[in-house]
Amino acid sequence: MPVTADIPMPIQVVIDDVGWWSGRNGSADNEPYRTGIARDHVPADYQAIVDLGRATGTRPQAAMILCEWDKENILREVPTATWMGASWDNSRRVGPWMDEAAAIMREGREHVELTLHGVGHEYWGGGRFTRAEWHDGEGRMRPRDEVLKRLDCFRRILDQHRLGPFPTSFVPCAFMHRFGGGLADILRDHGVDFISTPYHSIFGLPTPRWRWFDFDGDTMTVDRPGDRFDWHQIGQLPSGEITHPTVGMHWPHVLHADPARNGETVAAWAAFLIEQGRQPGKLLARDNNEFRTQLAHHVCTTRTLRDHGLDLDVTGFDRLPRTHLSLNLAIKVTAPDKLIFTGRGMRIDAVARDRSNGSVVHTVRIQADPARSHARLEWQVDQDGFSS
Ligand SMILES: [Zn+2]
């Protein structure tokens, strides 16, 4: 069996519509779609996300909707942000479950990333809501002052529960978004420099310059495939292959109708993700920084298998805007035997080994030398390693 080596495709989980306390789809009554499940949300639903992150050694993005976390009714100041407008009253959603869930998110922050999704998810102008919060169905951004007020409210509601800092990533509500339309610039002023959303629903996006991503200004904008399940289906057990870097889902998918049994759904997702991440061509990204850098190298860094090594050329990567991109990347080398590695034009930071189907999959984390455009990873069989 020959040795194979490649820069694997990173995998990042993104979970939409986290933050509702009611699960009810209220769209027939001028209320939001919410998560569309037949029960309220409970702190155990937040624990499920953290547990998924911990079990997989990753940091799933929880794309948050925060209006039902508003315990001071500040959203009265932005009447288009909720179905109650200027008489917004969230008192029935306020209770000790908020502190409990906030503590879960704070204590679990190594294994969950808060992502900006929205405040009320839709836009209530002239009575009836239209979709969606940040752009309308024709890709027109909502008025700039409304956008700014929502971002301010999002920050203040985070502060009400000590859930900050403000996120650095964003998922547009109802995937309504315009590339180059100004929202990415406003968000970047607030520290958000990463967006994921389905390309097919983006207005104004030219043919992406890189297979799965492009840059709106300096903001990496990454494609997302359709969910594996309908948005409101609860307790879904995944199967099949992950063929795309972003694994988008909606909150109910990873929960259970009985929240005491959330762990069963989480375990199925964790097993699925781990099995996919062990494959030679894929890598579970540990966090969003690793994801964006690995994705950039997966697409842009040229690699050539030659003799007992892999030649890397980062010239294509060097042409990208460098927002949170680095020369740290992972290479997977699959061989019949345990290998040891040396690098030229790079530093080897870590080597992990995993036995799979009779071969050894080595995950080699390197940092390429920023002063050079070429690097080479070489290997040889570890003569002491047969028994390990
Ligand atoms: Zn949503």
C-alpha cells in the first residue's frame, strides 16, 4: 500500500436559531418561525451543544437569536425588531433558566462559539413581518440605523447575561444576504469577520474566486450546503458522508423531544462527526480560526507527493486577505506503518496517530516559514514503531 498525503478538508459545525425559549413556530400569527418544535427550550438544550463540542474536541458555532433573552425589555427601542413592537414585553420568558443556561455557555466556552444570527430573526415593518432581519427577500439591506440598533441591542442582551464578548462570526437570518452590499463592512466594524451562508441565496456574489469561499472586503464568506434535515425536525440521527466543509444544521436536529434524552442525539452526532473526521481527507477543525486557515490551505496551497515527502507551495494562499489566516495547517499522511517526520521550510508542531482499516493515519500539524513560499514534509518508517 502506497503512502498518501494531503491537506484535508476542515469540517465546522454551525447550529442555527439557538436562543429561543419558546420552540413554537409562530409564523401564522405574525410571530417568528423560532425552532418549530412542540416544546419550550431548556438549559439542557444548551448543554447539548457544549457536549457535542466536548465529545468531538471542537467548538460548534451556535448562531444566536437573543430577543427572548431580553430581561430589561430594551427591544422596545427598536419596534421593527419584534412582533410586539414598542410594547415589547418579554417578562414571561425571564426566569432562573436564563442564569442556568448562561452558566453552561460560559463554562463551556472552550466547546461552543457564540455566533451572531439576530435579535428577532424577522423584520416587523407596517404590522406584518417580512423576511428577514438583515436583508429583505430582494437582497436590500434593512436601513443602516436599524442594523446598527440591532447590533447594539445584541451586545446589550449579551451583557445582561455576561455572555460576551461580541461574536466574530455571523449567519444571516433566513440566509438572506447581499455580497458587497455593505453589511459585511458594518459587521467588520463590530469585530465580525467571518460569514457562512448558502451561496445560492446570496445576492450580488460573482462566481466565487475560491471553491468554497470568497472575501467581502476582508470578510471571509463561506458557502454552506443544505441541512441534512428539515429545519424543525427534532432528534435527527445523521448518516452518510460529509462532502462540504460547513456542516449546517438547526438547533432541533441535535436535541431530543424529551430534553432529558438530548444526550442520545448528541452521541449520534458526535459519533458521526468523529468517524468523518478520522478519514484521511477530512479534519474536524478545533475552532473557527483553525477552520478558516485550514480551508484556505486546502483550497489554495499546492501540494505534490514526491519520493518520501510532500512538497507545499503557498503562493496561492499568499494572495488571500489575511484576516485570521495563518501558516498553521494540518497534513494527513496515511501509511501501512508508523512514520516519523522531518520538515524543510516549516516547523512541525505536533503529530497524532490513529489506526484505521489496517493503516496508520498521521495528522501532522505544521507551521510553514513565512519567509518562504515552498516547504517540504518528509517521512520515513519509524523502526521502533511497529509495536506501538
Ligand atoms: Zn435562522
